[in-house]
Amino acid sequence: MAKSWTSTIISRMASGLCRRLEVVMDDWKKKHEKVVPQHNQKLPPTWVAQEKNTTMLHELGHTVHISGRNRCVAKRLVELLREAEEQAVVSSFLLADQEIEDALLETSQRGVRVYVMISSEARLGRETGDGEFEQRVLAGHTGMLNRLAGHVLFRSASHFHAKMLLVDPWSNPQGLLLTANLTREALERNEELAVELEEKDVKDAAALVGWAMWETAEHELVDPMDRFRSVKPVGSLAHPTPSENVVATTAECSELRHRVVEIIESAKRQLIVSSFGWDMEHAVVQRICQRARDGLNVTVLARVRPSAMPALISLREAGAQVLGFKWLHAKAIWSDDGRALVMSANLQANGLDQGFELGLHLDGERFEELGERLRAWFGLAQWQLEEAPRLGDVQGRAMIWQDNQLTEVNVREQSTVSLGEYTASSAEELVVDEPSIPSGEIAHEVCYTWVVNAPTLQPKAREVFQPGDEPHVSYSPRAFEEYLLRGKRLVIAVNTPEELDAAKQLKDELSAAAVVVRKETQP
């Protein structure tokens, strides 16, 4: 088993790098201190807290928007739905936002055909937390289905993961491609992206979405009295050919992955990658690592979550800057060569190789605006991942990765640890063998303290007198016999420190076991 970083601290203490102090507290009590410097101790991979930045970013951009408490992306979605005249198509892994739900119902009631693509209920129930699939969110999603069934046509499949809104794609095309699920938390709390689609983008996306909806959906919900029922492919729609800007992951196409790889290879000086999901073993992540090892300036934006740690550590070890966020969910890649992609896919097999995902290639003004959005997030990151930082270089909040879990700690300049109180073997020297030093104290310098007390005379000890003709002549200081569990011992008892020299001499003369302190109440 590999030695932990805490056991390494103990071995360094044993090498003599610490300072020892003794402080007399009173006549019969002495405090011992051992100061252990740990500045140069190497930590495991650690998220180091960054200086808090409360800058509020403008949510609504020219073509690239971000989520936030002002709900600008949500309002833009509602605005597009209200402008729909013939058709509106929504795709989201799950949907749980009251304002958007109201807008979908209102749109349908105006006679607009509304189609909603969502993930299967079975897959939603299997998803893990990370704040995206809390029971409250899932309950809101279920309530939305009950309310909108009969007004909106739902089609679901376990592989549906694309996130977008398309309005009147064949008459007055408008739309947004998003990284966010259409939930209140995603649209208000998360770091998310939404990009305005151009006319051709909407048509290309509609072709892909139409094919996925009618040829790959597994279930359909039409009647509010029914649950989802199984559906078969219509069998008449061919898979659309890849377009210049709108790319996808489907069972028949991996153009999205190819475009991601092209952007990674195109970078000359800088590459920015943002993702929620990461797989260390995936070839795309390994290629990003290699570009970083080759000297490319790579910046990674990620949510701090245990499942992503192996990949993020590999990226940091390769030389990438890895910035951590509590709620980031945006997926995008940006290269200084002038190409970028915003997408629904995570950097793992279930996204780049499997599922139904959409991505939008950006160039020109949209490329520049995405770069500005991503760089603005740099300064808002709550954490930065360090591969093996010196403990002395970390101060304040940190999260240490060890034993496949993250542990949040507060690194202080100095910490004091009391090791308790002990009793010396004899009162003339208030020392004991150094107590066992516990491991795991996280501070630049640790002061371990322990108190040593002088032994005291047993209450039932029997005085031993000097031999001779005259009876009951006490020694000076007095000698006593103490009874132990097994046998007895001779001790010399003192009342004041001034008696210690004489007590030590008498102890040697009588071969006594110890010098002890006699309390004033004892005879």
C-alpha cells in the first residue's frame, strides 16, 4: 500500500527538523512543546481555493449567452416560444422550469405544434446527483409531464441528450442551442452557455432532430390518461448528411467527435476546454493531455466532482491549468486557430461516441464572443487544481483528493494539538518518553503540547523510619513505602522544590524507586 502524505509528515519529524521547548507551569507541572514545520510537505492532488470574485457578468450577449440569476436565457427561450407560429421543437434531457412550462402550454394553446424530446424516465431514475438530478428536480419534471401531456407531443429515448429550441424551422427559422437542461437550477445557478442559431443552423438542426425524433425515439406520450407507450421507427427518414456548422453524435454518425479532435489539433498557442463529464481513458481527453505535454497552453474548466478527478489530475499532470467550479455544466472547446464548438456532449464515450448529441461550430464573431465568455469565467473559478502542492503554498480552504474521495480542509499557518497529561516516573525530572504524534494535522507548522506532572504520594503509603535504637525517627526528607498491585516500593516524599537535592541524594542512598510529592493534607 502506498504511504499516505500524513505518514510522510511523521517520518520527516523523526529526522530532526522540529523544535523542542519546555515551559515550567508550576513547581510540579511542566509543559512540553514540539513544533513541527510542514511547509515543504507534498500534498496529494489538491483543489486550492481562489480569491473570491463577486463580479456579475452580463448574461445576454450578442449571440452567445450565459445562464444566471436574471434568467436571461430562460426569458429568451420564452420569447422564442411566443414568436412561434407553426412549430416549436424542444430537446432537453429533462425539463423542470415553471416559466418555460407555462410558455410551452401557451404556445400549444395558440395552435402551434409543440414537440418535446426528453430522456427516458428509466434513465432519469438511474442518474446520479451532482445537483442536476435531485429528487425535487425529478419531481418537477414528472409534474410537467402530467400537466403538458395532451397539449405537447413527447418523445423519449434513453440516448436523447441534445439541448436546443427550434422555432418555425421551415418558415421563419429561429433557435438556441444550449448546454443547459431546461430546469430552474441549470438556467439560474449553473455556468451554462446558449448560442443563437442562424437560419441555416436551424434548418440543419431540424433535419437531425426530426430524424432522431421519428427514427430513434423509444416511447411517446400523447394522451394525458396514458403513460409513455413504445413506438417504432417510421422507417422513411434517412440520416441527414453532416453540415458545416451543426454536428451530431448519433448511432450512425460521429461527426461531433471528429470536429472536437480537429479543434484540438488546430490550436497553435491556446486551447480552452469546458465540460461537466470527463473520462481519463477516452482518446479525446488523452489527446488534450498530449497537446498540453507538448507545450500547448491548455485551460480546463470543470465541475469539482469525484468521478471527474482521474481525468482532471491527468490533465494537470500534463501541464494544463485546471479551474474548478461548484456548478459548471457548460461544454465547449475553443482554439486560437479561429474554431470553436458549443455542444451538449461530455468528454466521454456516452456523448462523443454514443447517444444523440448536438454541437454548433462557431467562427467569426460567434467564435470571438465564446472566447470572451470562457475567459470571463477564468476569474470566477472557485478552485484551481494543483498536482502535488507544497503544504506551505496552500492557505485557507482546500479539497484534498485521497482514497478516491475529496476532503475539504482549512489549512492554517499554525495549529496547536494537545497530547494530554502524563505523570513522570520521579519528581526530580518532569519528563516522559515523547508521546505518540498523531498524523493528519494540516497546517504549515504544528505545535504539539503535552503536560508532565510530578508523581504524588499514595494516600495509604506507610512511612519508613531510620534504623537505630531510637524509634520512629524520620528521614529528611521522609521516606515511605507504597503498595502496588504486585509488591511494594520505597519512595522519597517532598513538599517543596527546595527539598529535591536532598531527596535525590537520599533516593540514591536508599535505592528508592522515585521521588514523589506529598500533598499538604497528607500526614
